[in-house]
Amino acid sequence: MSSSSGSSSAAAHHQQHYRHQTGGSGLVPLAALIKEEARTERHSVASGESRISARDEDAAGVGNSGVGGEVAAETRLERPLLRYGCAAQCKKGEDFFLLRTDCPRPAISVSFPDSPHPTFAVFAVLDGHNGNAAAIYTRDNLLNHVLSAMPRGLSRDEWLHMLPIALVAGFVKTDKEFQSKGQTSGTTATFVIIDGWTITVASVGDSRCILDAQGGAVSLLTVDHRLEENIEERERVTASGGEVGRLSVVGGAEIGPLRCWPGGLCLSRSIGDIDVGEFIVPVPYVKQVKLSNAGGRLIIASDGIWDALSSEAAAKSCRGLPAELAAKQVVKEALRTRGLKDDTTCIVVDIIPPGQTIQPLSPPKKMSKLKSLIFRKKAKDPSQKLTKQHSAVGIVEEIFEEGSAMLSERLGPHSDGRRTSSLFTCAICQLDLEPSEGISVHAGSIFSSSSRPWEGPFLCSDCRDKKDAMEGKRPSGVKVL
Ligand SMILES: [Zn+2]
């Protein structure tokens, strides 16, 4: 398939969908969009204040509230200091964020009673659309859902190793639960877990997280799930039964970015969006990297920033500033470039070597040579990589990367988990299943070799239905009138 689905006959079809969704009022799609835009515009006048929050994490050994506050002797030497700031300019009131630096890692194994690093930090940006309910729900529930998908009693390395699976389960569970409430609206979710020097990012939608590593190389830790820019996602959506095309106005002219139909969303992945085809999935792209002990800076932001600034420009605009000022500076720079067109939210997190109190200023960037060196090659077996040394300054080690939308490729196997709960637990919603109820995530797939239909992970019938709908194997639950 290709973008030829945006032909005029297909476009006319899209228009049809949209007209139905606006209640058959006879509005042309463009008029409906403009009306919506005007409504949010008015709304923003009343709520267009700036929210600023910032907080310093204290140095190691001082207090116990922050990530930098570890007291175990072993960690005092190793653990980076986190310092962060968040700045936002509100236009529609649909951007939300999460800042947590004191999350306890659940149920440290009795086998590892002195396991170091018992806490981790979470930073997230949630950019809602068609209302704010999905963004708020995700902010309030996603972390718990990720943690509930984690096997108990893991060592720290095992915990990090299992995070990518738990993140997938947590995203899908959050989406399923929110949709079950019957509310419309959807959200992007860029969810960053920092545990020591290891950063794990899970993301749906187009709120980016970039890494400005020591040495001056800027890299993207997310992919943009935008139909306009992501060919692979366009192909996935069309293969799963969706249509991709632009809005068309009377006369056949096409306007705006590529959207999926039914629904008209520009994103190819999101949480929520019950009124959009189920091929718009909540399965996150996940990337896990380990920084060298030189540290680095993360910038996590909604598209209000990225529509105005490139990754490099955003990183460059705030180098040398402490995190809380850096976040304000990035927002300011985006507004200066493009004006306040959208909600604009930016979190800056500095991962600072112990013994320093501020992120050292990066030396000037040595362009492409350094950039190609910045990521070491991904290991075949990620668990091995966790034990390697990371002393080389400026080298970021890529531990894990996976973006497939297929749950059978994302949920297991849980071969190395010390799972103490029932063998038959739904890998998504964590419900206990009778042995006869569990359906292997591999069962019945026409794409896989189907050699493992009896192996876990298992899904309950509800989650199995959702998986099939996401992959276009049964008619989508969306009601296309
Ligand atoms: Zn389930």
C-alpha cells in the first residue's frame, strides 16, 4: 500500500465518515474542524496561564526523598543526581505531565535483601486531544498498571530487563480501562523511567523525548507516531483495515496532514480514542539506554515544542542552564519561533555525575562522526549487556529497542521472570485465569509459525479480542454509521 489511498475517491469516502461523526449536521469537515478550533481558542483565553514547577534533587546522602538521596554505601559512588524542571504554556488545557522521583521498586526479592537502588524516577508528558479525560486518566493510572505487570521478586538487573514488557502491558491495560469508561478523547504518552544510569522510554503519539548526551550528540529516544511522517505506521494501519488520507473539502481539494479513517486522527498510536479504529493502538515504542557516568540531559516535550524546534535546536537553546531554567528557555524559544499555537509542555531532566551539582556544559558538537559513534551496537541478548562497564565518556549504550505493534512480539516470553503469581495470569490486565481460560498470545496467529500456541504469556478472552481488533483480525469495535 502507499499514499495512493489519498486519491480523490478515497478522500470523498473520508469526508463521508467525518460527516457522519459530526452527527450528520451537514457540516463540511473543514467547517467542523474550524468550529472546534474556535471553541478551544475561546477556552484558552480563560485558562491561558503558565504553569511552572521546578525542584532540585539533593545530593547523595542528604534526606531520603529524592533519587539522589540513596544512602547505601555502594550506590553513593555510582548513583547519578537528578535535577529537573518543567515549564508549560497552556492553550487548550489538554497537556499534562507527571514528575515522580521517589517511586519505590515494588517487592524487592528476599533473595536480594540489600538490592541497591530501591527507588526510581518517572517523568511523563501526556498531550490529550478531543478533551482531557484520557490524558488525566493516563497520568493517574499508567504507572500503577506498569508496576502491576511486573513479576515479583526480581533483582535490579532483572527488573530493568522486564521493564519493556511491563510497559507494553501497562499501556494496553490503561487504554483498555479508559475505553471501558465510554468517554471519548485520547492522549499521547511519553513515559520515562530513570533507574540509576539506565533510561527506559515508552511512547505512543508524537510527544518526543530526546537525549543530549555529554559530548554534544543529540539523539531521539522516541519515534513520532504520526501518519504524515511514519511510512511503516501508514502501512500497518492500512494492513489492519484502516484508511489513510487527508481531509477533503468540497471540490475535491485535500487539506491538512494525513489522517486515519474512521476517526480522522493524525496519530497512528495513542491511549484512549474509543471513537477511532482499533488499529490506532496503545502499544508503545520502547527504548532503553544506559548513559556513561558522564551523564546527560533529557528533554521530554509535547508537539507544541517539536513543531517549532528541531531536536538539535531545542537541546542547543538551553545548554549550560540548570534544568529548571532550561525547561523555561525551551518553551520560550518555541513560542518565539512559532507563537502559542498549541499546548506546549517541556520537562528537562539532568542526570548528573555524583559529586557535581549541575550538568557540565557540553563541549561543542563534533558533528556526524561523533553521532555515529554515540550508540554502541545493540546486543543480541540484552541481559548480558547490563553487566558491562560504561566508563567511556559520552558513550550511550543501547540496551533495548522495539517498536512492533504486535503483542505476540512484545509480551514475552517471561522465561527469566521469577513469577510467583499464578501461571495463568492475563499478561495485559493481570486477571487470574482458570487454566482452560488462558489463550496464548501466540495462538492462532497466521503470521507466526504457530509452533508455540501452548506457551505463555496468556491473555484473557477480553484482551485477546482487543489484540485481534488491533491487528485487524476481526471487525473493529468502532461503530461506523
Ligand atoms: Zn486480560
